[in-house]
Amino acid sequence: MTAAATPDPLSEPPGRTMAREMAEQPAVLRRILSGGAPAIQDVARQIAARAPRFVLLTARGTSDNAALYAKYLLEIRLGLPCGLTSMSTTTAYGARPDLTDVLVVTVSQSGGSPDLVASTRAAREAGAITLAVTNNPDSPLAGVSEYHIDIMAGPEKALPATKTYTASLLALYLFVEGLRGGDGAPAQVLPDLAEQLLARQDEVRTLAARYRFAERMVITSRGYGYPTAKEAALKLMETSYIPALSYSGADLLHGPLAMVDNVSPVIAVVTDGKGGEALQPVLDRLRGRGADLVVVGPRHQVEEASAGFVLPTDDVAEEVQPVLEIIPLQLLAYEVTIARGQDPDAPRALAKVTETH
């Protein structure tokens, strides 16, 4: 009997790893809700008992967009002032602010970047309550932090982060709910809905045909949807190399609107709730300029746009919709990249762990 040949990874079709990891997201979300939630709530209770006076969030890349989502949650749901840190103030300039009773949350898929580790260590030495949110409980970042939350996404091999992003969002949501004494019940609908979204890849493939030859794109949103816009732009740039600019809808009106015409596509992420209501004047202006406007959001918003993707937002709390919003946009980045003859698994000049100092 002849032994089975070992599969040659070079013979696999482009994007196979990214596709597999996107498809794992419903299972990852279920794993967090069933197996990870108690540990997350325990960490939240311990930190809540220490009554942090404000929060600083530290991250890079995709994790920075997850941290921005946490900023919205913490400020809206808890009323805690939050800031996104500039690590170079500590790692390059040696600043040592007094962080007594400040919660410093560092979000990192790998937990291995030296500047994240160094800034977290410095924050702890300056009196901060430090929390690492990572996909690797054995990472250097977890080791220097007082508390750790494992996002339980499993190994992620594709360079574009997909399942670790949605896992980070859910873990951060459950953490914030734990701080306020909530049970995170609104998140229970997410795994099944994520599964439904992934089953609609043919719709996204049709949408991707609009962007195969795009020279640039604009992605906009407001409120809880703004981190989604930033993450979608990052995914498009790192996989398809299309310059994708992300703006808060409010910022888009302050100048960048001038570059919007009927050629450059605009994707609007419309969260069903107050964020979507705040974005409405921006959508009206975009339509007035004849923009090629694609909406990812509720059905009534999609019907008023040039094209779009309807999200299942009925009875889904606004604060957890970002976990769903990003999925069709991950698929879009994947499909546009494949249509352009490139491999989304291996963007040029990128490494899975980016070691900034």
C-alpha cells in the first residue's frame, strides 16, 4: 500500500486559510460564550472592585480597532472616560505619568510585540491596573499584566486577522458588561447570526465585482460602527492593496467629502440605532453628490443606496452589532482580492507578529 502524499501548502488555492478562519467565527463566538464568559466576568468583578478612575487602551492594527470599540462601550455603557494611548510617549520618550488607579487595557492577538509589552510593564510600574486581552495566555504581554483575558480563538495562521477580531470584540463586550454587573445576554444571538452571514458569500461576491478595478475607496460610519469602518478599510488595504480611507461620518463632512464623486466607491456601515441615526445626514449628502454608495446595514438603508448588504439587526442590541457588521466586510476584502488575482493569505511585506519597538 502506498502511503498518502503529504499535502503541499503551495498547491492550495489562494485564500484558503483566510476562508477557513472566517468560517470558524461562529464556533469561536460560541466557545467564548459557553467556556470563556465565566472567567471574563471574574476578571471584570475583580477590576470593578478596585474602582478605576479612567481607562487607557493600548493596541496596534486590528487590535487597535477592537480597542476603539471598547472605548465606545466603556464611555457609553459605564460613563468611564477613556483614551487610546500613544506608546512612543513611554517607549521612545521615557515618559512616566502617574497611573495610580487607572485601568490600562492592552489588546493584542499575539501578545508578542515588544512595544506593547514594554508600555504595559511601564504602566504597571506607574501604578496602573493592567489587563491584557490576547489570543495567547502564555505570551509575554500576558506575563507582564496583572490580569488576562483569553479570547479563545485558536491559532490564526492567515496574515489578515479575522476570527481574532470578532473574538476580541465579544470578549471586550463581556468584560464591559461584567464591570457594570450585566450578564451579556444580548450577545447570545451572535453565533447563529454570524453563521447566517457567512452563508451569504455569493451576495458578497456579486458586490465585490464593483470594486475589482477600484483605485480608492472611502468607508464611513458613526458610533459603534466606526471601529468597523476602520477595520474594513484595514482589511481591504492589507489584502487587495486598494487605498481605503476610513472616516467618522462627522469627520467626512469636514473636508474629505470634497474627494467623493460618482466614481470612487463609498461604503457606509450603518448601525441600527443611534449611530445610524447620527450618520443619516452624511448619507443624504453622499446621495446628493451622486456617490456610488453601498450600505452595510438595515434593509431600509440598503434599499435607498446604490447597492448593499442587509444585516440582520432586528432585536440585536446596537452595542453588539459590530461583531456582525465586520463579517460581510471581511468576505468583501477576501472576494475583491481573489478577483484581482492576489492571495489574501499572504499580503506582501507583512508578518503575522509585527514587532514594533
